[in-house]
Amino acid sequence: MNFDVWWIPAAEDQLAEIWMAAADRAAVTQAADRIDTELAADPLGVGESRPDRYRVLIEMPLVVYYEVSEPDRRVRVLRVVAARTLS
């Protein structure tokens, strides 16, 4: 059974800003789609845990911070930022 993935409005706004500024908008769209798919399928099996029940998932070129409510089968994406690459 899948989880319901919900991006809070602030995270949706952050994603829109990243998309607007991106040199490769398709890559941002594809990463967001992969994030939705991965979080819906197994939110505790992807990403890494952080303090206070938060988790982080890196799906280039995005990094999302989220929390999982197992009883509700719900994932809330709380924040998204553009991943920085080392050169």
C-alpha cells in the first residue's frame, strides 16, 4: 500500500522557484517526479533520517526534507532546495 505524498505550500513555492531558475528545467521536473514515486512507495527505505523524525532525500538536482506518518500512510514534504555539486 502506497503513502500519500503531500508537498506543503512553502515547499511547492520553493520547487517553483528552483524550476524557474534552472538551466535544465526538465531535470528538475524529472527529479520531482522521482521523489514523488520513491516517497509514495517506501518513504522510510529511501533518504536518511534526521533528528525530530525528519528525513532527507537527495534526488539530483533536488534535496527534499520530509516527515512520515506511518499510521496515516502520509508523507509531508517540508522543504526543497537545489542540490549543490562540487566542482
